[in-house]
Amino acid sequence: MPIYEFECEQCGTRFEELVAADGSAACPSCGAARARRLFSPVSPPGRQPRGAGVRSDESRRSEREAARQDRIATAQKRRAAGEKP
């Protein structure tokens, strides 16, 4: 069963519901049985996914950059103190 997006005709609340293709859903806010199914466009092909894998890559990249900045700062302190690396 697919998830459809609905809008309540009585109170205007938008919600998603898992229903059969020909089914309808009651509004979770006011309980009205009249909810209109909305058209939900599919994202176009070629867009970069924004899932957990992408977020973990971004976090690894930021961790690498933070570690790099720490190494640079440590090297600058050593040079200023006259130490050898």
C-alpha cells in the first residue's frame, strides 16, 4: 500500500496516510471523513540523494577538516616556540 498525502476539507490540515489506492483517510486533527488526496510530485532523476550515507560523508569531511586545522595550529605553535616538527 502506498503512502498518500491528504488535506482535510474541514480544517485544512495536511497529513500522510498509508491507504489502498482507492481508499480514503480520516483527518487525524478533527476526525472528519472528508479529506482530499493531494498530488505529490516525485523528485526529478539526477538529484543527489540526501540520505544517511550522504550525511555521514559530510560529517567525515568536516571531521577531516577539523583535524587538519588542529594539525596546522599545532605546527604553527611549534614553529613559534622554536621546536622542530
